[in-house]
Amino acid sequence: MGHVRNYTLGDVVARYKRARGHSVLHPMGWDAFGLPAENAARERHTHPAKWTWDNIAAMRAELKRMGLSLDWSREFATCDPAYYGHQQKLFLDMLAAGLVERRESWVNWDPVDGTVLANEQVIDGRGWRSGALVEKKRLSQWFLKITKFAPELLSALDGLERWPERVRVMQANWIGRSEGARLRFALAGPVDGIETVEVYTTRPDTLFGMSFLAVAPEHPLAAAAAARNPGAAAFIADCRRMGTSEAVIETTEKKGWDTGLRVRHPFMPEVTFPVWIANFVLMEYGTGAIFGCPAHDQRDLDFARKYGLSVVPVVLPPGEDPATFAIGNEAYVGPGVAFRSGFLDGRVSPDEAKAAAIAELERLGVGAGVVNWRLRDWGVSRQRYWGCPIPVIHCETCGVVPVPEADLPVRLPEDVTFERAGNPLDHHPTWKHVACPRCGRPAQRETDTCDTFVDSSWYFARYCSPHAEQPLTLAAVDHWMPVDQYIGGIEHAILHLLYSRFFTRAMKATGHISIEEPFAGLFTQGMVTHESYRGEDGRWLYPDEVVQSDDGSAVHGETGEKVTVGRVEAMSKSKRNTVDPGAIIARFGADTARWFILSDNPPDRDMEWTEAGVVGAYRFTQRLFRLAEGVAALPTGDAVPDTLSPAARGLRRATHRTIAAVTEALESFAFNVAVARVYELANAIGDAEKAADSADLRWARREAMEMVARLAAPMMPHLAEEILSRLRPGGALVADLPWPEADAALAAAETVTVAVQVMGKLRGTVEVAPGAAQAEVVAAAEAEPNVARALEGKRVMKRIYVPGRIVNFVVSGPG
RNA sequence: GCGAGAGUGGCGGAACGGUAGACGCAGUCGACUCAAAAUCGACCGGUGUAGGCCAUGGGGGUUCGAAUCCCCCCUCUCGCACCA
């Protein structure tokens, strides 16, 4: 249902923009690789390809029934070699351009299943299937060098004006530009030839407040310590069981191990500090080592308190006395003045003191000011079957050799088994054994496949020329790209959208496209949620198994057992709180489903799917149809009226105001408001039915009814056509008509209601002409009886008048 | 833990810093009906006999005026790099 909502929103935009005269490309495709297909294969002994294609067929049928105005001639699936072969070409071009790199990194390893686990497959540190304690394991992996583009991925965010501000902020924080210093601490005595430890810090101004140095468990110095100290080795082994996800690392209890090694302070060579291994220091960020200043960093403080390390404040907050200022359980991270800091004393922290500290580090030749990025390169290797094969060959003589272009696509073998643990591509009997394209000797294919984020990082551009023999054709992408309106869930705010932004740049660098930013406009929609239900034995129940009993409580429709109604949450198969779109369409029709989806709430929020809401939408479709039949039955041939009775003028005003209001609502994605305006106009037509019949009112009713159909058409296209065909037998299709324009003169108000306040409290309202002079409005306001009573005995100090809106009297006096 | 959002009647929600609750759902009463459904009409935040007062998660602040802007707090949601 989440997809159905997403595509319904897109279809409204597509139909609306088409009516506004735009040439709209509204395609559909399938992001079809990934874990779910492999999980299904393991659990149900079906082939991932069959499972995937069956799902695609079912979903395609569903979308077609929704009446989406999609260009199906451009459809493709990412699991089709006709698609992923082009992706392999892109990969090879990026490899040649130096945008791909092979290096080692850590993965979650399930020692029992003998397989790499996704973070979501690690539950409380254990493999989801085997229950074994997960270990970190080092593997050689492929990386796309997104960090090369970090500066422009950040700066270009400013140009994405039609993106939600929060998404831009999240991406900026994710890229994480920071200015700080890299500096080397000399070890008091070298270990295994290691003489210094390099540290990155954003707070060189607090160096004099140092109390320890900490390295990541994966840091070479940690390994050196482990080699001579079993305790350190055990601590590192313990850290290896923590998993690789940052959320886990950050929420796990902070722990450390004192290696016994010591480093000299760069500004105070005679003073040394202990070197700890800490489980919260990330090898991937900065240099994998930090200096700890507990007084001015909360995490360092927690660590120092736990292990009894010194806490020395060196930044004095404004108004504090240097003699008495002390740190309790909260680090001071605000601005101040450096003290107890040697040559930094008296400098303003952080800015001035930072600059001075960096200058000194540079003078001493032990460090430098640097810009650091939080963004890491994108590891795309997956040790899995159901993904795009990475098109390289490993040869003992030639090393890594790209698959020749003529041999693309590298196809997945179909005869694979999921009975064995590990990657089916790796233990396939023949697939990986090939001759080296360069020297002809026996060699092996890469058995890793691509992260599915790669598949979804360029599909939007492929729609421009979906059948081309190259990945993209410049003429087509130059014509269509960038995507004018992209719609997706907020859960994609960072990864998918950032990868796509990077990939577009990488495609430009390899000559496939001429733009940098793939999505000019972005809208993030909320999830679809539903109540969840459980039977007496705690098993989850589907909504259509549950009925209301006579006393209003929920019971099982067949067995009558009591049902516990759980919280409203995102639809998921595991909780069975899903609704089948096909069944809804069969029962109520596509327009009802679309109307409910759009009317329920603002599209960027989560929507709750309710039976009552669907029924309400269905009733409205019936009501519109009845109204239309009533209007269609009126005698035709009335001329455009020259003068209007009050009833007809009122209806025409409502019609033209509705045109303006619906247009504005659609432009701003306020589809629920657009729906409300259509309801209002329908209500006005209903009222007009009861008024005395006259030629001008008949004309106004026809106009109003036609506009209801045309304004609702992007949302309920089928009924709109039906209504218009009755109003204008043999006439145009709504889909072929331009979007209606409001007549400002007809929409104009005859009087406006001005609210009258006394000291900001509403005391009455007055009706005035739209252009009435201030003096006139204020006089009318003062004359209003209730206002006059409130003003009695008071002195009016000030009269505030906002034309057409409000008068506010500021008074003084008793009471 | 860190980053980003959200919070308004019984429910979904509306509201350029200017009459809080448009519109819909549910509900109550009435009409129609033998009856029910459908449909149509009226009512529908709380409280008070009333003038009124109280109400937009909680607490402060800015302003003639705050759901809207600022600060602190609470709750929920999304993301945290191998779910996509």
C-alpha cells in the first residue's frame, strides 16, 4: 500500500502538469535485486528470479488497475541483464576513471552460517538465523569514491531549492565537513616500530585539557598493544563482537583498556598521557585515534569518570571564576576564554584559540589545520547472489582485470543452490572459473555483487532511453533530465538520495550524462500505517479477519475469539496489518482508493488506512455522480447569462474561488486541502439544487459541476471522465482539456468580514466593503455593540488595522 | 548515543504572525421508510444561567496579537553507511 500511495501522489502531479501543458515523462520500473528475494529463496525453496518476477507481475497488475498514467513502454527491472549489463559498463568506466577502489573493510560475520550479515540481520549481537555471536571480519571489498565529491555534494545542496530543508540539513550533517587539526603524538617509547599516533580533533583549543589518548580497536597501535598484552587482546576481541553499525557502537556502554603505553603532549613534551583502546572510537572517522579532553567533551567526560582519569577545564565560561570553576557531570562545550593553557591563555575559545593552537602545531612541525569529512567511501561489495555481478576477473598474474566490454553483461548463473551457507556464486561449480582476458591463464571471476543502492542510483536516467544500447544516451538525458519531481519516502533522505547525487556526478565524469544533480524537486511522503491485531494466542491477524462485535470490541470473524487491537504502525507483512490494494479496488474502484489516499492527510505525514475512511471516500464518489446526473438532466441551451441572480453569483464565486484554491493546493502538494475544496464546491452545487430554478442558475450549476470534474480529475480520473461525458455528450476528454483558469472578477468578494479585537481578544466582527477606508472600518468596529461595551471606560491608546482582516484596539484603563 | 522531523476536538486534519478547529470521518437529534440501509436537514472542543472564561504536548519568552517566532522539557517518528 505504501507503493500505491507513492504512485498515486506521482500520478496526481503527472496529470496536473500535463493539463498545464507540460510534456510529462511518467515511467515505472522495478528495483528488483536484494535480500528479500534471497530470503524467500532460502525459506520457501523458490528461485529468487521466479519470486521476483512473480512479484513484479502482481504489482504491475495492481498499478494498472489504479489507473496510473504511466508510460509502460519504458518499463524495466534492475534484475534484468538488459539493465544490469549497462550498470557493469558504468562500473568499468568508473574503475578506469579512478572512481573505484579495492580495499579492506570490516563486515558482520556469522561464524555458524558462514555468511556476511546485513546490519538488520544482526539482532542483539547475534545472527538472526543461527543465533551465533556475530564477529567483525576483514574482507577485501570494492568502494566507490564518493568522498572525492564531498565538497561539491555539500555545496550543491544550496542549489536544491525544491528539496525539503530538513533533507538538505540531514545530508549536510551526514557529509559532515569540519575544520580542525591533525597532529602527531610521539610515543614515550616506540612499539613495533610505531613512533607516533596521529589524531584528528575539531578542538585543538582544548589540547591543554588532555587527559588521555584513545585509539579504535582496529588501530595498528591497538594491535601492537594486543601483541604484548593478553588483556588488551581480549578487550579487542570483545570489541569485535560489537558489530559494525554506528548506532550499536554509539549506544553500547563506553569501555576502554589502558594499554600502559604513553604519549608526550606536543606543547608539554615533559608530560605524558596514557593510551587507551576505546570501543567508541571509530576507525573510519578521522585517523582512528582521538585525544580525550573530558572537561569539554561529554563522551570523553563519561569515559574519564568511569576510569578515574583527570578532568581539567581549560575553557572558562563567561562570568566564571577561574579559581573555582569545576566540571561536574556535564562537559562545558560552549564558548569562553582559554586558561591553564600556556601560550593560549586569554585567547577566545574556540575560534581564536583554535587558530593559535594550529599555528603552534605547524610551527613545531607536529600537525596542521585540516578540513575533515565524516562521509566515508561507499562500499558496494556484497557477498550475495541476487545482485548485479561486479564485472572484474582476478588473475594471479595480471591482478584485477576488467571484463572486456564485448563480454558484458556478466550474467548471473541460474542454477544456484541456497542449501549451502555462504555466497552461491562463490561455490557454484563452474561460474567463476574463466580465462584471464589479458593473459589467457585460468582466473576467477569476482563473486561479489553490487549493493542494490547502485541499481537505484541511475535508473531514473535510464528511463530517458530505456532501450538504448549504451547505458544512457546524451540526447535523451539532456532532453529530460533532471527529474523535475521526485517522490519518495523520508527514509531515503540520506543514503539513496546522496548516492544518486554522487552517481550522477560519477556518470558525468565518465561522459554518460551532462548534469550533476539528478532531482530538481523532491517530495518526501510518509508511510502507510494500520492498526495491528492479535488473537488470544498472540498470533498476528489480518485486518479482514477481524470484525466488530455488538459491544464494539474486536473479535475474530470466524472463530469469535477476542482480538487485541494493537497500536497503529507501518504496514508490514510480519505484523499482518496490511491491506490488499487489489481487494480494495475490486470492492470500491480505483477512484475511491485514490481519493481516500489523497484526502486522509497531508502526504508528507504517515497515513492511517481505515475502513471507515475508504467507505467515506466511496460515498463521495456516489454523491458526485448523483449531482452530475442532476445537472446533466437540466435543459441545455441556456446562454451565458449577462446578469446574475444572487444565488447564481454565489455559485459562480464559489466555482472560481475553488479553481484558484485547488490549483494552489495542488502546486504545494496539499492534496488533502485540494480534496476539501472539491467537497466544498460539491456542497455548493447541492445547495443550488434546492434554490429556485432559473436560467442563470442552471448555467452556473453546469459550470460548477464541470469544474468539479476537471479539478478532481488528477485525483479521480475515471469518474471525472464519466461526469464530463454526461455534461458534454460527445465532447472532449478531461484528459485533453487544459487546466481551468479562475476568473478573478467572479471570485472577488462583495464584502469582507473584519475581526475586531480589544487587547488582542476577539470582541466582534464587522462586514465591510473590500476596499473600505481605515477610518470607516475603525468607526464601524467601534460601533459594534459588543466592542463598544468592551471599550467603555477605557482610553484607546492605539488602533491597529490590517486591511480586510482585523482591527485591534489597545486600551488602558480600569479592569 | 548522535542527526533530522512531528505533536491542534472522539479521529484525520485546516489556518500569509491577525476570527483556532475549514473539509471529511465518527457521533446525537430529526425527515423519509412498515423497518433497516442509502439519502436529506440540524447539532457537534470544554465549561458556565449569562456577559464570558479555558483550550493547539508541558513550562517560559518576544509581540497590539502566537498553533505559527525564540529558549528549555516531554512523547512519538525517520536515519545512522550490508533492509531498500
